[in-house]
Amino acid sequence: MAERPEDLNLPNAVITRIIKEALPDGVNISKEARSAISRAASVFVLANNFAMKGKRKTLNASDVLSAMEEMEFQRFVTPLKEALEAYRREQKGKKEASEQKKKDKDKKTDAEEQDKSRDEDNEEDEERLEEEEQNEEEEVDN
Amino acid sequence: MADAVAGRDKCGEPRLVSLPLSRIRVIMKSSPEVSSINQEALVLTAKATELFVQHLAACSYRRGSGRERKALTYTDLSKTAEELETFQFLADILPKKILASKYLKMLKEKRDEDEEENDSGDGNDGDEAES
């Protein structure tokens, strides 16, 4: 499969934003520096692959965590574990939300209760948003 | 799969991960070591890459050439790759910049060295194996 060169690179806008988050306000990043960091990021992913080589057929979260240790990036392990938990909570929330929507959809087939369930939907959306705010991941300090 | 350029999802909440997962997957699949990746591993790899980018940028900035503190330059990065053990795997892709004339001189000197070695290398005798 032929891959275009840009496909193996990460988008400039996102890379730039991530870099800016790590540096004090007002610091400029030269174009060369940005592109170098982008290349470094791709190499990092490849090095990560290599560290996970041959572990099992389908790589999972704990493979990534042990690869970090192997590459001597232990400092990443804790923030990664936090991110994993937040991700799992988010996925669980989404699953519950879609199951709830399904239940509501079944309710709606009853013509008399149509207005009532629309109000209930709004209430549930608000509750879900509140939960997500509480579960928000904090910024990582370096 | 949603590409996260804006950094926020549909509800306006900040995303866990900014880098596009589809792109991370493409990079991972480009090497034969990896056959398949589960979704969590993909998210964690993306997040780890972000942490790495920040770590590299912050370290390079801190170690940067004293005067110009308002910018992060290529040289800052290249120096960091050379000097810090953590980033040494990047040394090849972040080489120091040198003038073409200097590089030519280096090549010439190396060629001269190689020639010298070849001249003095014929001291060995034939087989000394006992039968």
C-alpha cells in the first residue's frame, strides 16, 4: 500500500498546539523546530512499536505502559494510567447513554407519552454533561 | 474515527487526546512489528506521543542557547538529542547543522584516514593451522 509522505506525519496545527502548551506564553517555535519535533514524534511511535514487538497478536493498553518503562519514559506512566481511566469512564458513559436513548426510543412509540419523554431527554443530557465535567482529565505538567 | 484538530468534542468538552488516532494508527501499521492494536492501546500511544512532544519541547527550551529565550530553535532540539540520554535515539534524525564546506572537508579527511589504514594493513601471514 503506497502511503503519501504526509500520512506518516502528524498534523502541524495539532503539534504546534501541543508544543505551545509545554512552553511559557509568547515563546515562538521556528518552522524548522516544529517540523523536527513532528519527525521526532513519528520516530517515537515507531520506537514504541519496536518495544512492543512480539508481545501478543493484538496490542493492548498494558503493552503500551510497559513499552514506556522499557524506553525509560517512566514519567509518562502515571499520566497515561489516568488518561486510560478517564477514557474508560468516557466509554462507559457513552455506552450507557446510547442504551438509555434506545430505551427512550421504545417509549416514544407510545403516542400519548411523546411530550413527556422529550422533557426527560433534556434532563438526562444535563446530568451527563455534569458527570463529564467532573471526570475531566487535568493538564499534565512537565 | 474523529480527527481532533479543534481539541474539543461535540459537547464542547476538552478531548483526552488531541492527535488524530487515524494518523497514529497509520504510523504504527507502517512497521511490520505491529499486527493489530486495540482501541485503548491506540489512545494511549497517542497520549504518550503528546507527552513526549511536550517533554522534548520543554527540555530543549530549558537547555537552549542563553540569549534568545523567546524562541525554540532547531539547534536547541539537536543539542538536546545529543546531550540527554533519554533523547539519544533521536540523534540521527536531528543532526547538527554544519556548513557544506565543512562537511566536504570532513569527508576528505575521512577518506585520507581510510587510505592510510589500508596501506599499513598487510602484515598477516598465510594459514598457520596445524594438521
